[in-house]
Amino acid sequence: MSDTSRAAGDPELTTYRDVQLSPDFSELRRRFRRFVFPMTGLFLAWYFLYVLLADYAPGFMSQRIGGNINVALVMGLGQFVSTFAITLLYVRWADQKFDPDAKHLRDQIEGETK
């Protein structure tokens, strides 16, 4: 069954398709992608740098910083720190810039379907 025949029989599908095509939803999706894609790229670059250095620069990675702590250990722990930092940044960004507009859009949708 095609999407148009399903939408013709079900008003909710038409409503959600209309929302998906709306400028407000497009703007919300654009803002989400402008935050998430660069942040993902930055994290992956950092992660692959760590992996490549571990594989191709063992001399550098095994340099001791102090005691039994070496560059590889610090960079490995930095992976955890950066993961939590990105999560914290995303939560703050979403709370301030994304969620209010998403809630407004949801309220509009639910108000139309009730």
C-alpha cells in the first residue's frame, strides 16, 4: 500500500507528514544537525587520532609523564573525559536551545489532533 493511500484513510499520518514538511520542523532538524554532526566529527577525529597514535607511534605513546603514567594512559582517560564533556554540552544545549522549540512544536501538533 502506498503512503498516499494510507494517509488518505488516516488523518494522523497526514498531520505528521505535514509537520515533517513544515518550516518549524525543518528549522528544528537543521539546528539539531548543526550541533550533532560537528560534535560527532570532532569526537571521531579525536578517537581515531588516539587509535592511530597507539598503532603507529608506540614510542610517543609510551613516553612516561610521571611514575607509571604515560601518554597513552592520559589520552585514553581523555576519551572518557571528552565523552562526558560532549554529553554535558549536548544536555545544556538541548535544554536551552532545542527542547523549548521542540516542546512548542509538540504542543502545536497535539493541540491540532485533540
